[in-house]
Amino acid sequence: MSSTAFAAFWRTDLARECFLSHLQKDDLLSLRLVNKAFADDIAPTLFKNLDIHFNTNTFSRRSRMFALNRIGHHVRGLSFIMPHHSDTFLPPLLMPGTLEEVTFIYEPRINNSRPHSSSSSSSSASSSASKYGSWETNDLLVKQYPPLFHAATNVDSFFHALSSMPSLQHLQISCPGQPVSQRYRKDIVDYALISLRLAVEAAKPSQLESLTLAPIHPAAVFHMRPHLSIGSSPASSRVWKRIKSLNIEMDGFEYGRDHPSDHLKILHSYLQTFQALEHLKFQWLGIKGPCPLALHTEPCTSRPTSLDCSKACPNASTRSSCRPLRFRHLKSMRLSNASLDAVQASGFIMSHRKVLHEFQFDRCHLRSGTWDDALAPLTRIVGNDSWKQKQEEVMDVPIMLSPLDEKTEMDCVQDHLWDDVFRKSKGLQTLRKVSLKTKVLLPEQVRRLLRNARVAWH
């Protein structure tokens, strides 16, 4: 290709973007170093999706933050990855000498996101020094907790990073590997999620419409919940109300009347945040979990059937504390690896029949009822029972190219037809060898049908 033709090709936006989309990341990095013009054209494709594996120096190095300020406006998708491991475990906070456990109440602060009034330097220094509420608590946390904890609670660094990506459209959070024994313990990953949520709410990316939590632990939604959570405010839910696509992959856990239902109630309240949701995907990892779209009908989330108060209303005592979920703009839904009742599935379909266009139940088990009962609202939506029509089983029958023992009309038609097509082809002998093998595999009924079939050519 001549230089003139290549220049014309490179100046065509669609052709250039299509070409760059098929290159590996290493090739894009090398091509970006050719000259400044290439660097400006390749940067939007190279930095469109950014993966951040959080550690102690992720947002603390100045050189890294300066680089993020230069390329942040190209970022459309951000993946925040922080797995659970031994370094994220937090031991109890103990008082030196007496070894008594100290109660630590975390109150995050974002100093640089709000304008400051004129004050003395001593007051600002004291506020920064007492980051965790008091000098005593601050000293204990610095001495007993690792640097990763202090990096996770540095909300200002998270805010500066998110502010550098004003065109962010998709946020993906991945926190795999939580041990089952640590399900009710808060570790460094939870503090990082709190800082990330506060940073998103303070940065307010106007184009953020997609959120992926895959995989996450059950308690993650408690720290990602914008209301009734640590550091939340009445304006915290504004950013999350604009989310249109939500994908959650949560670790499964035991549930029932004999198990705590805190995580299910928190999940239910978290899903109520997304009022503009259009596409929803939810999958339980490991063991099957309940239907997250009908937790208000789960027995484990309802109030106990008997109360100590003798004057209590019996109807109120059996009523669930969760309100039914209503997504007014939901277009598609996919539920995977769940255990539910037919009434729950039919109720959700019926309540969203005016907006829901597509729904899938993948590897789902019905505890009661049948799938005909679960999909019964389709009869009312469609107007008839046409959706119940079973798919016909189709089997490909190979054509016999080799002559059978009994010469029939079908054999003559086949030989004549295929001889015309493959008269000058060397593949006819190979096809005849294959037909000799498939002849034995055909059942007797199909062979009898082929012998007696009448073929009409138009």
C-alpha cells in the first residue's frame, strides 16, 4: 500500500477504528509510539476500557495520577478488581496494655470534593490528622492496621481518580474469593467499596448507565447501597437512579427460616434503587439461591408468625417487610441458578407485562408448580395458548449415494442428481464411503421411509 493510500485509509474514521479494534493491546502500545499523530488517534481505542487492580499504591503515586488525568477522558469502561485474600483480613482493634477490643465507627470524609471556607492552617491540619474521628483511634489504626486499609479509606484519592473519567459509561466491580466464615466480618475490600461508591456519587459521571457486580460477596450490596449506608446522604441515589443495565453475579449461601435473612433484605432494598433499569441479569454462584425479584414472597424474609404481644394484629404478623419490586422501564431480564416458585415467576411477569419484552430462566428450579403455571401470564399477554406449542424435533437424514440391495426409484433419482453435480468432482467416492457408514446408523423406520418416499421436483 502506498503512503497516499494509507493516509487516506487512516483519515477515514470508520476504517481506522475497525482496524484498531482488531489489534491486540501490545500492538496498540507499539503503534502508539510511532509518532504523535498515531498516539492521538490510538488513545481513544487503547484507553477505552481500563482495569484497576487495587493495591496500596494504586491512587497514591503522583505519576500514575498525572497519567490518568491525561487519558481519563478516553475511558468508557472501568473495571475495579480487588479479590479477598489474607492481606485484606482485619483483626479486632485492641487497646494496648489491657487488650480490650475497641469499637471503631467509620465515618468517611471527602474533603477535596466540597469547597472549603477560609480557616486557619491549624484547623485543617487537625482535621486531616484525626481522619478516623479522634487522635486515639487514629493512632491505633495506624499502628495495628496495614497500609492497604489506609489506602482503601482514602476517599479523596478515589474521588480524584473518578473525576478524571468524566465520560465513564460502564463500571464493573469484581471482589471474588471471600471465605464463607468471613461473611459477617468487614474487611479491607468493604472499606474500598465504600470509598468507591462515595467517589462515584461525588464525581457524578453524567454518562454512567451500566453497572456490573461480578463476582461479589453478599455483603457488598450493603456497602454499595446509596441509602441507609455508611456516608450516605439524601443526594446519594441520584447517580444510581440513572443506571439502565445491571448485571450481578453473587456468591450463593444457605437461606431459609433457620438461617439469617439479613443479606436477602439488603439485596432487596439495593435493587429498589435502580428506578430507570432496562436490562437486568442476576446469577447465583455456587448453590442455588432464591429469586431476587420476589423476595417479598420468600418465607425467610417475612415477619414471624407469632409475636410476644397478645394485642398484635395477626395479618400484620405474617406480612413480609419487603415491598414488591417494580421496574417501570424493564425490557429484558435473565435469572440464572435460582430456586423459586411458579407463583413468583408468574407474579413478576404479570406485574411487568406492559414493559418486559424478553425474560430468561436459566438453570432455575421450581419448588412448587409447573412451568406452565409460571408462564401462564403469557396466555393473557398473547391472547391465546400459542406459546405452549412444542418445538418439532428435526433430524438430518443423510442422502444415500451408494446403491442399496434393492434398486428403487429413490436410488435412481439420487444417483442421477448427484452424478450431475459431482460428475467432474473427485469427492464423489469419498461421499459414497461415508454413506456406507451412515447406512448402518439409520434406524429401520427411516430406511423404509426413504424407500417408499415419493420425491417431487419443481
